[in-house]
Amino acid sequence: MQSSVVIETILGGRDDADLAERLHEVGHHGQVETLVIEPADLPRRRFHAETDHGTACFVSLPRVATLFDGAVLHLEPHRAIVVRVGEQRWLRLKPGPDAGLELGYRAGNLHWRVRFEADCLLVALDGPIDTYLARLQDFKESGKVFVLE
């Protein structure tokens, strides 16, 4: 279906009782389209993207709106558009001896989104991995960090 939709609001979540029932009906009598958004793009308010069925979506949300996995963006009797967030990729870093604090400081200064798992720092990859590895080159060379994945 080659058409376009202007999206200016989030109707709710696919798990909301009323919306879930309506989406179920659309699924039987029409089509539920998926708009895949990368995790790094969730904060964006204005962008253009295409659904899995080729519908052009021109998104222009108010500042208070926050996209999320399962957000229902469009709903009519025979078509719905629902957000699916793509999988977040992570870079796993293990700090060298006595370098954990320094690695955390560097990640913070670079405004990297991180999480912790056992003795590793996981960095959310919002771009090419080479960009992140370049910022860690001196740490790698001095043994302050080991890249595990």
C-alpha cells in the first residue's frame, strides 16, 4: 500500500485494553502495519519513515510525547500503524586493573548510554562501532580496557 500518513499524536499503547481490542479487529479485517524505529531515534519528535507495508509516515509529535515500543500512531477501521523498536546493540567493555573509574568517567564525558553487567560496562551503540572503538584506542593500547564484544 503506497500512501502517506501524517502523525501528530500517540493514541496509546498496543497493550491498552481498548486499543488492543481494536487492533485485533483491524488485524482480522485489514492490516496492522509496523513502523520500526531504532532505539537512538526514540527521542526524536520530527522524522519521516516507512512502515513495513510501504506507507510513508511523516511524524511531527508535540514535545511532551515520547515514542515507545508498542505505541499506536494511527488507527482506522482497516489500517493501524504501531511502533516497534529495533534491537539495541551493545559494546561490552571490561576495565583493566584499577581502570574502572577512569573508564566510567570517559563514558560519562562522552555522554554514552551505559548499563552494568557483572564486571563489565555495556555501551549502547547508536552508530558505527568503529566510532566508539576510536574513542577507546588509547585505553586499549594501555591495557585500561578490554573489548569483549
